[in-house]
Amino acid sequence: MSMVSVQLPDGSMKEVPAGSSPLDVAASIGERLAKQAVAARVDGQLVDVAVPLHQDCRLELVTLGGRDGLEVYRHSAAHLMAHAVKEMFGSEVQVTIGPAIENGFYYDFFSDSHKFTPEEFEAIERKMAELAKADLPIVREEMSRDSAIELFRSMGEDYKVRLIEDLPNQTVSLYRQGSFVDLCRGPHLPSTGYVKAFKLTSVAGAYWRGDEKNAMLQRIYATAFPDKKELRSYLHRLEEARKRDHRKLGRELDLFSFSEEAGAGLVIWHPKGAMLRTLLEDFERREHLRRGYDIVMGPQILRTDLWKTSGHYENYRENMYFTEIEEQSYGIKPMNCLSHMLIYQSHIRSYRDLPLRFFELGTVHRHEKSGVLHGLTRVRGFTQDDAHILCAPEQLDGEIKGVLQFVRDVMEIFGFEYELEISTRPEKSIGSDQDWDRATHALMSALRDTGLPFEINEGDGAFYGPKIDVKLKDALDRRWQCATIQCDFTLPDRFDLTYVGRDGEKHRPVMVHRVILGSIERFIGVLIEHYAGNFPLWISPVQAIVVNVTDNQAEYADQVFNLLRSEGIRVEKDVRNEKLGFKIREAQLKKIPYMLVIGDKEMEQETVAPRHRSGATLDVMKPADFVRFVQEECKLYH
Ligand SMILES: [Zn+2]
Ligand SMILES: [Zn+2]
């Protein structure tokens, strides 16, 4: 018998009879591994565990514990769903494609007579469970293109025929399980019984091949996990995310809206949302001033020639909006850098002036495709807490460390953990090798100094310099891009910025673009979901609501309300002639931190009895003491 030698990931070699499969190899190592193996990598290529090995090779067994294994698992679950749908709907529905995606999979179906609804999901899931229980072997077959076309044509699967017609290969592979056959590269699980836990989640329209000129398909989204426990925990997180969805809470808490008439991706801030935003912006101004930044403001549109000087026109034009005034072309700013450069240029600068730190709550507009717009987190017009630091090269390290400390302080105030990443030179970029090396080195050394772990993204920098990205982790363990720190040796060159050094000579300053929260819009979207709408007292648009029990206390309730408001407390009142329980429930839905219920006792003693939205009650106190209490609670630094 001829033998082949197989090299395992730990470097050890195994001799097995030619024609043995990865599964046989797994079994020869241990029964447990054989049970866990769902696919294999042979010389780097992902294949079925049942594929016969005819040559010496490197072999890595793929289990459900890893990314590859999960993808094979989820893609097999997609076949299982298509199988169930075909069993239930027969020729009424045609199959197209069904890839694995993050946390699950989808399958696109075509039908001109049947429209899938979520009400059918349970029946489809039952059918899938039945087919999984039957533990049908999933078998790979190879055949010539022509026979495959003939086969799918005879089954009335026109979309599959079209897919095969577009393949360059002379031979194609199919996967069969029971009565179901699908064109597929594979690999797949050994049998349907491996699929243990899945759930259909939604159905949406999707064009064939993503092209709106093509037929509309029906895409069923689903999720699948190796076991029921993991599935349950995922569904729980999904449900929690749904409850916290900032678009839904934004409506319920009356924070903001979008209007088709105004245009997609343009936020309209209602009083409470505008208050929240104002509080954040005031916070930002204070924090920047105490760190030695100057507040500046620039125009919304700048002449296109200036965008040409900066390189934006060449590198960023497709994301910009342009307009014309008196035959002069203007670009609406997608970034705030340019006016800050002009402020620098407005004086002769000496080394004694540096560093200069220009801060602007700068509103920018960028062209995002309508398909990617999403609530506050992906919009076309947004405001950045943007600053540009101009410093001498030897000051760069210290400045970047200062920004990282700023990020650390702010993230602590909001209760976010975060991760750091550094991105290096991309293919499309401007600036010399020497500039890039110097900038990258400065960022790296500042990162190392923080003592925090960081990741390196090769080639992911901005076109004008390397950058540090800060990704915060919210309460549901999702990652959000917020702060970025970008070094830029290029713009000072293009604008010929200089300062007079100690030596009396002209020198080039270094520039750092940086944001801390990033887009205020997006940050508010993240905050809403992070806090589930229960904002901390200091940024709650409404901090307290005065509620009377009966009309009898209406006058005193008014007095309390007026006192609080004059003391700067953000307060509302509800003196309607409604049942107390009803008023309390309404205040709770608004997630107002404190409710001040006023009955006869409070009125007689001229006190208030504050009750927190969590249900906890505070001691009865004088209204003036409540004012002090709120002021104390809102202090960010003690
Ligand atoms: Zn497949
Ligand atoms: Zn900038």
C-alpha cells in the first residue's frame, strides 16, 4: 500500500495510507478530535474532512472553535435552510446564493408567486430541524459544466444555470444532501446532523448580483451557533441591541429625527437632543480650554483652489460637495483643517508660540452613499470635535502623549473601555518616505509609553499620514471608532507653514489632526445605546420632573419648578389633572433621572421627596438642597 506523509501544525509528521481523509487522520489522533473536525486545511486550502489525500501535504484540522469552522458551519446551515425551503415550496421558489456572514448567514431566493414573511420562520425552522435530525450525509460531487447546466435547467433553477454559465471552470462542484443539490465550492460539514442551533431573523429584498437593474430576490437572514446556549446568548444580545437601538430611542425620547424632505443622512435635532448635544459641546469646550487649546471657527465653504492646494481635491473629491458663487467654485468642507492652516499663516510664528492647538466644533459634509446611511452613526452632515496641533518636531511626542491622556480621561468619564490601533502608510498617499517614517515612529513611541496594548494595521493610514485609532467598547461589547490622532508632515509643506527657530532660521512645523469623540452625532448614537437612554445626570437633557398628586398642590409644584429652573436645573413639570400612577409611568418612559412627587405633606413642610428612575428614593429635603445635590452629582472632577 502506498503511503503519504502528512505534516501537522505542531510540526509532527504522520504516515497514512494514500486515499485517507483528514477525518481518518483526526481519528488516528483521537476520537474527540475526529468528532470536532468539520473541515480541514490541506496545504492552506480549505476542504471537506472527507477529501482523500493522495499526496504528501500539510494538514490542519478545522474545528468549530475557530473562524474557519464557524464559517463552514454557517454556510452549511444556509444549505439546510435552502433545502427546507425547497422541500416546502418546491418549484415555486428558486435558489440563488447563500453565504455565511458575521454571526450567521443568509440565502437569497427568487419567487414571483410567494412572498416570505417572518410568520413562516418557525415552520421553516421546524423543517430545518427535521432535516438536521435525519443526519443526511452532505456529499461533494464534481461534474462538467455542461452536465451541471443541464441538471439545474432540468430542475428549473435558472439562477444556478446563470451562475454556472459565468464560471470559467470546465468542472464544477455540487453538494448533495438528501433530495437537495446546490452548486457550491464548499467545503461543508460531513452531514446535516452537525447543525445544532439556528434561528431565522429577518427577510429583506436584495437585487440579484446587487444590481438594481436585476430581479428583486428575497433574502432570508438567519443566525447559527455551534450550540443552543451560544445561540441564546447571541439572541439575547441582539434583543438588547434592538431595545437600545438609538433610532428607536431617539424617537421615543424625542431627541432627533430625519426628514425625507430635508434629505437623507441629515440630522434634525429636537429640543431634548439639541440640549444633549449642547451639554456635550460645552463639556468639550471646557475640556479643551483646560488643556491649552484655543477655540477657533472657520467658514463652511472654501474656494476649490484651496482644496487643490491641500490635496483634498485630488484625493478626496468624490466625497465632497461643490457649489459655485459668482463663477467661482467652492467646496463645502469635508474636514476642518484648512481654516486652521490659514490662522497659522496669519502671523509670523516663532518657536516660542508653539505648540499651537486650534480647536473647532467643526461641522463637515461628506458624500456617503444612501445605502450605508444609518441613524446617527452614518450621516452626511456631522460635527467633529476637531483640533489641529502645530508644533516643532521635537514637541511631537509630548503632544501625542497629551492627546492620549485626553482620550483616557474622557473615556473614563463616559465609562467606556477602549482599544488602540495604529495604521501605517496606504498605497494611495502623499509625502516622502522620510516624513512617513518620522510620523509613524512618533505615534508608536507615544503608544508604547501608555503601556496599553495596541494593534498595527499595515497600510490603513490616511492619505496624508499615519494615525492612531481609538475604538471604544460599549455596554454590549461592540466596537465603535471614536478618537483618531493623525500625524501630518504634508499639509505644512503644501501651505508652506514655517516658524522662526532658536537659531533664527525658518523651520517647518509638524501638524497633528485629532478628534476625541469624533463625530458628535455618532458619539451621541453610541451613548444612547451604551446607556440605553438612561443618560447620566450631567448630560441628561431633563434632570428632574416635578409631579403633583392632586390639584391641591399645583401652586407649590409650580414654585418648586420655578426655583429649580432659575438655579439652572433642567426641569420639567407635570401638573396635569391625571392619576399619579399615570404621570409616574410617563416620566419613567422618558427616563428622567429624578421625579419629585409633591403631595400635601411636601407642600406643608415645603420639601420635596426625590425618587430616582431606578426606584431608589432619597431623603425628603428642601428644594434648595436638591439643587445642591444635583450640582454635586454633576461634577465630573472631585
Ligand atoms: Zn455551499
Ligand atoms: Zn484635519
